[in-house]
Amino acid sequence: MHNGKIIKNLILILIFVWLVVFDVKSYQKIVLAADDVEETRDDLKDLEEKKAKEEKKLNQYNSTLQVTQSQINVTASQISKTETEISRKVTEVNNLNQRIELNQEILRNYMQGTYYADQDFLIKLLLDGIGMAHGMSGDFDQMLNTNERILFLIKEIKKDKEDLEFVKAELAEKKEEHEDILYSKQVEKKEIVGDIAETKLTISQLDAKMSKLRSILSGFLGRAYSLDDVIDTVKYAEKKTGVRKQFLFAMLDKETDLGRFTGGCTYKKSKMGDANAKIFKSLCNDLGYDYNKMKVSCPLSYGIGGAMGVAQFMPTTWVGYKDKIVNYTGNSPADPWDLKDGIMGMALKLKAAGGDKKSGEYKAAAIYYCGSRLERTVCKNYANTVISWSKSYDDYF
């Protein structure tokens, strides 16, 4: 009889030890899962920051490319104008050459006339004497004056020709300078285009990595949302409730990292309590979810867990807002894990706490997190963080 009690006690001890070990292992699995989620989220944030930097570089490259292309267009236009001016100067030089040749021909004719006139003058001088020759001197002087004028004209035309040749040479030199600038700008453009292609490739590679991480994160958490969808939904909620999109965005970022981390525990591990558990199970059944698999927030050192979905509503709180949410989103029943339902629920809850006015955002954030116990440091820290983050989103929006 005594031995039977000993054996029974040993069995009970073994069972107790097994239960403790099993529970520790289960806890370790939960911690490891949470660590995996945090690590994946950190990796995703790193990639998002890298992508933002690459996109900034891409914008700078595109801006530089526009400036360079504008410079190329201006330089090409200058080359075209210079070529037109050179062509015009060439035509002017050719016209001057023709005028020189024409005047030279006129001069030759006059010179021939002068030669024959001189011969006649000498013959008449010999035959008729000085008197007759004196009468011819006026015609001779007139001929000489004409020759002088032609020679002066040829001299002026040659000077103009030399000036035009100088201008043409200057224009040719200017054209060569423009062509050098054009070549360097075209080389610069080619390099920028290469940088743009490389940056786009980098962004594409980052997108691929981010997509993979989101897929992994989705496997941990059940869902993942694109940033564009989050922004559109936040803007919609602002329009319907008056709660600022910057404030909503900061709240959503603080609560679930923009919907990416909605919980790491099952309802059993969350210590949500019987009332919340009952509503949670009913809600999951209505939505067609397996309540044993849906993840909620894990318990904190200073409270219980069990907050659901995008906006981290406790089941008992969600019940009070679900019908109002349906009126705005049309989703019936309202789904806390749905992006639009979750954000609309968050906006309505913040509005009810005075968060639709900027002056009331701090208190609304604290109430959202802590309810009526606002004096606690953790509540103040939470609200301060949200307000600080909302300011950083002003430029973003």
C-alpha cells in the first residue's frame, strides 16, 4: 500500500514535470516565432529604406537628365544657327568675289581704253602739236579718275572680304566649341541613362526581395498589405471621420507596423479572458475563420493580450463599433483583419475620443491604448510617440 502511494506520487511528479517542460517548449516556440517576425520586419524596413534612397537617386538622375537634355537641345540649336550664319557668310564672300572679279574686268577695260587713249594722245601730239593734245587732256584726266575710283572700290571690297573671312573663321571656331560641348553632354547623358537603368534594376531587385519578405511575413501573420492600399484607405477614413491622415498613419504604424504585424499568439496564449474569448470565437465563426489559428496580440508584462487585426481592437471593443464600420465600408460582418474595416474602426474610435481635432490627438491616442488609465507612464509614452511620428508624416502627405 505504501509502495503504491510512492509510485502514484512519482507518476504525478513526472506528469507535472512533463507539463512544465511542454509548456516551456511551447513558450519557446512562440518566442522564436515572434523573433522571426521581428527579424523579417526589420529586414523589410531596411529594404524599404534602401528603396527610398534608390528612388531619391532615381529622381535626382531624372532631374539631371532633363537638365542635360535641355543643354543638348540648346547646344544643337546653337550649332544649327552657327551653321546657318556660316553659310550666309560664305554666300556673302562669294558675292564679294564676284564683285571683285566684275570690277577687275571693268578696270581692265578702262586700262585698255587708257592705253589706246595714250597712244592717240601721243600720235596727235606728234601730228597736230601741243594745242590739239591740250584739248584731249580733260578726257584723259576723267579716265584716270575713273580708274582710281575702281581701284578704291576693289580695295574696299577686298577689305570687306577679309572681314567676312575673319567672321567666318570665328563662327567655324564657335561651331567647333559647340560641337565639343554637345559631344561632352551626349557622353554625360549616356552615363546618366546608364545610372538610371542601373538604379531601376536595383529598385526592381529590392522590390523582388521585399515581395519575398512580405510573403514570408504574410505566412507568419496571415496577411500583408501594400503601402498604396494603406495610404488610400487612410485618406478614405480621414474623409469620412475628419481624423487627420497623418495621425491615423502614425497610429497604424505604432499599432501594427501599417498592418504588417497583427499578432503572434493564438487566443489561448493571449490570456484575453472568457468574455473576449467568447466574442472572438463567435466573430471568427461569422467570418469563416478558424479561431484556433487566427493570431492576436500576445500578453504584455503589464496586461493581457488578444487585440485583433489591423487596428488591434479587443473583441469586446470591436462589438461596439462593428455596425458603425459596416455603414462606411459595406463589409458585413465587419472584419478586424480587413484593411478598410480595421482602419475605419480605428478612425471612429479616435474620433469618439476627440481625435478628429488636432488639439485632441494626444488624449485620443492615450485613450486608444490605455482606456481611462491615462496617468500611467506607458500611456504617455505611447501618445508622445504617435504625435511625434504624425509630424514626420506631414511632409510625406
